[in-house]
Amino acid sequence: MNKIKSRSGTFTDNMKLPIHRWFRYSAGFSAEWVISEIQKFQDETGEKATVLDPFLGSGTTSLAACSIGSESYGFDGHPFVARIAQAKNLWHLDEMVFKEACLEVIKKAEADKSETLRHYETGLLGKCYDFDTLTKLDNLRNAYEDLADGNPIWELVRLNITSILRACSKVGTAQWQYVLPKKSKSKVLGVSEAFIGKAELMAADMEYAKSANWVNNAHIFEQDVRKNIEAPKCNLLLTSPPYPNNYDYADATRLEMTFWGEVNGWGDLKTVVRPTIMRSCSQHSAGDKVVLDEVLCDPLLAPIIDELTLVTRKLEKVRLTKGGRKAYHTMVAAYFLDLAKIWKNTKKVMAENSRICFVVGDSAPYGVYVPAEEWLGKLAIASGYKDFEFEKLRDRNVKWKNRTHTVPLHEGRLWVKG
């Protein structure tokens, strides 16, 4: 198995790549793999690829397409993450103008002698920063907000500030980007150092992209793709949806959203983020929000209804024996209903004989196995796609000593023909 193939399910490699490395997001896959698949499609079909990603995240697919001159359409329902992707897509702006804007901000911020009030008012920020650091970050924010005039260059300045928030925090971050207020870290960057350093890196990347002949041909939208997808006909779909593994995408950016005043606490996520993203965690699909019987009655789930009913009913019973009693039964049902809707919507914008790839992983909440790729394949066929096959890439749930079950899991690529 070559390196690009084996690492197609990870974003880690992207942190070494220009533009991609501007913001670390917890989900995603290798940009180099995306490039290889676009080139392979074009070589094998003789067609120029028009790429669709209905789960764009922080922009990997669209930026990879830009790097080789392909047109792309990317969507994400998470408002904060979609804005990150849109900001990255401004790589084509003048890097000197960007650097000048950053210098204006840092000069104004360092001249500001006011002290933050938020260290005492906001619990999460007070836990993540000492008083002096939060004051300097707030002064950066205030300077940015005073100077921003509608020119898109200021979105890049905002992204710079956003991208240094964790580097300047004294607390740790879990592998999947959850903040760990009780865990301290050894290396913490100073605010000015981090801001100026990131400005230099971003400007260098902008210059590089132009010298490497990147093409500004990406169309990025904040859009809940369960409701609709509007795009010209595409012939290649490369994406990685959330896995049914209880990862909370809404919570992953809570620190950044709190800093910008978009949420004031964990509870705000249910109104600001959760309504427009897939239901892949129990916090998003509790019994007071999702009624299992109603979901199972939806005609879109008919192709998998027998297997899905068996699994969800088992989870409904098993959860009562567990301390947390997490609503995995409704989560699994809602998850596949959401993806059934997305299959239906993507079919409308995919050309005949198109190629589709979902990087997916299975799961086993409370030890009850959920064959994600098999069910997704059946839902794809029911939506009008032709056939599917699964290519396993790696085993999962094998190295963590504190895993809650021993059910073998895997990750791979679900290939579907349009």
C-alpha cells in the first residue's frame, strides 16, 4: 500500500502543505490523495474533473483542486468551519496587502492599554488563558474589528487570529480538537510572536500558490446539504462524511467560537451549530429531539430498514444498562437518514458515469456493530447510483488501551458509480 493510499483518511499530512496548514481542523483527509484521485480520474476518462465535496470541512478538497487547476464545489453546514474554508480560498489576494493589514492590527493592539473583562465573565476563556494572554488576544480582536472595512483581505486577518488561539493557550487539546482545560502544555507562544509568525507563513504560502500556478476556481458555500445542493453537473465526488462514532463536531470549535462571541457556552451549540450539521453524536440526537419510531418510518430508510431496526432496537435496550445511557439508538437512525437525504441530493448534481468516493469508517457504540459502508452503499443504490464497492485501508480500535469495546473496526473508501 503506497503512502498516499494508506493516509487518505488523515488530515495530518496537510499541516505541512501551503494554505492547508493555515488552520488545523479535527476532520479531513490528505490533500495529496485528493490530487492523485483527480489526476487518475482525468487520465482514465479523458474528461476534465469538476469536483464536488458535500462535507468540505476546512477546505481540503477545493484547495487541492485549485492546486492543479480543477473546478470544485464545496459545501459545509458548520457555519464557523465553512467560514474558515472560505477564508482559505482567498489565497489569491495580494500577500503584501495582507501583511500590511496584519501590521496595522498588531500596532493598534499593542498600543491598546485596556484590560480584558472576559477573563472573569467567560468560563472557558478564563480556563484556557491567563489574564495577560487573554488581554492581548482581546486587544487583537478589538483592533481587527475597528480596522476591518469590508475588504476580503480582513477575512484572512481574522483567520490569522483564529489560527493562533490554541498556540497561545496554556491548556492542552485532545487528538480530536476538544479542549482539555485540566491539562497544561509545555510550549505556549506569545500572542505577538504567534500572530506575526502566522502572518509571515500565510503570506509566503499565498506567494507560493501563485508561483505554482494555482487556479482560483473553487466555489465554497455554507450550506446544509441535507436540504439541498445547488451546483452545475459534477463528475467526481470526493468526501469524508462524519462517522457514526459520537464525535461532536459542534464542540470541536467551541473555544474559537467563544473567543469571537458566537457562542457563550456549550448549550449555545444546539442553536448555533447543531441545526445545520449531520446528526452523528448522541448530544445531537437525544430522545427529546429524535423519536426512533418516527425516523424508522421514513421511506428513505427502506433499503436498510431490517438491519437498521435490529441494531437500533438492540442499542435501545443496551443503553439502559450503561451509566451514561447515551442515545446511540436514535443517533444511528438519524445518522443514516441524514445520509440518505444527502445521497438523494448529490445524485441531482452528479453527471452520468461520474465517480464517487466516500472515505468512511464503521462503528460499534456500546459494542453493537454498525456496518456503515454496507448501509451507505445500499442507500446510494436506492438513490439512483449504479453500484458500489468498499476498499479497506486500515484497522481501527486497535491501539487505544482505554477503548470501551473490542469490536474490530476499519476505515476505507466506499466507491460508487454515478
